[in-house]
Amino acid sequence: MGMRGDERVQEGMFSYVSLAQRVPADHPLREVRKLTGAVLGSLSPGLDALYAEGGRPSIAPEYILRALLLQVFFSIRSERLLVEQIDYNLLFRWFVGLGMDDGVWNHAVFSKNRDRLLTSEVAQRFFAEVNRQAKKFMSDEHFTVDGTLIQAWASQKSFRPKDGDGPGDGTNFHGQKRSNKTHESSTDPDARLYKKSYGKESRLSYLGHALVENRNGLIAAAMVTYADGYAERDAALLMIGKQQQRRSRRITVGADKAYDTEDFVRTVRELHVTPHVTKNDKSRSSNLDGRTTRQPGYAVSLSRRWLIEKSFGWLKQTGPLRQVKLRGLEKVDWLFVFSCAAHNLLRLPRLMAQPPGRLREQCA
């Protein structure tokens, strides 16, 4: 008959290999799952408070949070697809914590249970706990701040006059003067019409803000605001102020030239922080002088700015933040902060595997 193998069409009744055995020993998600378990163990008492004593049992929040991490890691665009994958993908089943024969939830039930967790406080607690695990890999003195545009889940034609007097149904808006003062989106009222730079088209958006530490590029703080011209600097001051609390030593913060304003530089210095801002001196004088720019740390801070761009690139390319599918500032903020936690979780196993001597590299 030759060397051709036989195809045996036979459905086995039982499996003698566990889910954990099917996942390769060196699979990158093994360490991520271990870390996630430690984070969720610390959060468990706080999560209990979100649920009523009586009533029908909900999906355990640990299952939902692990499933949502998978959604970020693998760029899964909807809850329907996520639940479908968990049903037949053994790696996903193992990561979420379901057994081989456990039933999977209906996607609408999953979404309803997820919405209970969609509070900014839960995301910030999860993010803070991840960063507690990552503390020894993070610089506590040198940071970089920036903002990025997050496209809202709302179309241009939903942006209509607030008083309802506008012509038509919003589909033909060419030639009309539209602004956030007079118009708002009918599908996502929290979204604002905004453009990041001159020459770009305006889009209904939110602004995501991150503070990244300069040693390994882990995200130290994150938040979302309405999209307006002052939000980037205001959010940066909030995050910087929080980092500087209870510290005696000065910290440094790098930023691009959009932050080279008199108010920002003065307020940062009042917070006992050294501004390492790229000088904006094309058609005016910069707010930074030689006292700051001649220090060797200034050039090092600017050379580390790519770390925050890399983080934003991952959040938009792999993560769900190029255009969010949730509406409302609180939900978008939850998703942004949770995705920043997922970014740090994914980076941690590789940092933990490094020899200790490599952790203290110069960061500013």
C-alpha cells in the first residue's frame, strides 16, 4: 500500500490531554496568565462590591477581564467573535479559565456583564495593580508625556445642530459652519470635532493621554478627555502632579513642542518637576532656556520620546484604539486605561526574563 497514512474518521468520546498540556511550555501567554492571576487575586475583594447579594449569578468578573485581555492581544473586533473564539480555540479557553467541556456564554449576555465592569475605577485599579507588579522595571524619576487622537464611533453626519434647526439630516454638511459650541453628535454626544494638526481633516474624537517611564517604555499613567486644544496640557499636568506627590527629589518629563507654552512650563516647575520639552522656536522664542537645555539629561529625555510613540502605535495597531467601538467618555476612558494595562502585561514577561544587570540602563 506504500507509505501513505490512513485517514481515520472517528470522534473520540473522551480526551486524556488537559488544556494546560496542550499549551506549549514556552508559550508567551503562560507568564502573562500567571501575572494576570496575581493581579485579579488582589482585585477580588473590590470586585465583589460590584455585585448584589441576591439574584441570578453573573459571569465571574475574572472570566470577563481575562477574555477582554484576549480581545486586546489578538485584535478581535467584536464580543460576538470573541465568544465564538473562546468556544473553539483551546488556547483561549485555557487563558480565560474554562474547562474543555464548560459551556460558553451568549455574546449578548457577555456584553451585558461586561458593561457592569465598564467603570473607570475598575480599569484604574486593574492598571495600578499591573504597575505594582512592574514596579522594579519602571523608572521613578524620568518620564515622557503625550496625547493621541482616538476616533469616536460616530459618523460626520451624526454631528448636527444642538437646537435641531439645521438643514436636512446631516448627510450634506459641505459649506456649513460647524463647531462644538453649536453642534453635537446624535450618537455619541461626548465626542468632539477635532484635528490634531493643520491640514488634517477634523474627526469626531476623544484624546487619550499617557505618561510613559523612560527606562523600558511601560505606561505609568493614562486617561481620556474630551478633545480640545487645552486637554493635552491639562491632562499632562494632572498625571505629572500625581507622580510627583510624596517625592522629595525632582522628576523630569519629556514632551513634544506642543507643550512648549508659558503656562505649562511654569506650572510644571511649580510642581517640582523639570520640563524636558522640545523647543518650539520657529517663529517665536521658546519658553525653555539654556539652564534646562544644556543639561545632559535634556538630550537623553528627548532621545527617549520614541518610547511613547511605540506605545501609542501598539495601542492603535494591535489594541482597539484606532477607532473605539464604545460610546461615552467614561467607557472610552475605561477601554484606554485597560488597554494600557494590557500593553504593560504583555511586556512584563520579557523584562522579567532579563538578567538583573540590564535593568539599570540609563534613562535620563
